[in-house]
Amino acid sequence: MSTLKLSYKFIFEILAAFSIVFSITWSVLSQKKQYEWERKLETLHFLESRDRGHLRSINKKIKNIENQDSLLNVILSDSTLLSEIKVQLIQYEDISIGSNIGVYDNDVIKRFIGNSFINFNKKMQPYILYVRKRDNNPNLYLEYDNCVKALPQE
């Protein structure tokens, strides 16, 4: 009888241990999913709140320029355009820093602004390379370049 009591006690202790492990695992997984959801929402709210006027204005002025040298000359000769490009690059650099350190979600960035984000980076490469060389700073807008490379590809 004593061994039977001991076996029931042992079985209940094992079941309690499994229950505790299951509860802890469930809690950790739930918190992780909640964190991921909150990160996606934070990214979306940040992207929705940004000023899109600069990008529209820039695109109007440069959309038909294909030659990189011509593009750079147009940018450098138009102080208003240059100012708008700087603001846009800073905005995209901020988004990129948040993404690169894990604060913002790359999938949300890709879905929400991906094409304009990537295309602007490609279009601005002559200017970005020019500024890096001019300022002797190879790290200018590097976060933006790295973020574009890290975005999920289609």
C-alpha cells in the first residue's frame, strides 16, 4: 500500500512538473508573439506619421532623369531639391536605424514603403556616394543602404 501511495505521489509530481514547464513555455511564447505584434504596430504608426511631401516633390523633379551624372548635377544645382533630398535621406536613415537595431519590423517596412524606399535608395546612390567622398565619411547613409539590403526580397 505504501508503494502504491508513493507511485501516485510520484505520478502527480511528474504531472505537476510538466504542467509548470508547459505554463512557462506558453507564457514565454505568448510574450514573444505580443512583443512581435507591438513592434509591427509601432513600425506602422511611425511610417504612417512621417511627412510624405518631400518624396512627392523630389520625384516630380527627378523622375525622368536616368543619367547619374545629370541627376547629380540637377541635385547640386537646385538648392530646394537638395534640401528636400537631405530631409528625405535623414528620414529614411532614421527608419533604417530603427530597423537595423530591431526596433522596427522589416516586413512592415517592406509592405508599407518598400518600393519607394528601395527605389529612392537606388536613385540617390550618385548623390550618396558624392556626399560620402566630399565629407570623407564612408558611413553616411550606410544604415539606409544596409536596411535596403536586409529587406525581404520578393
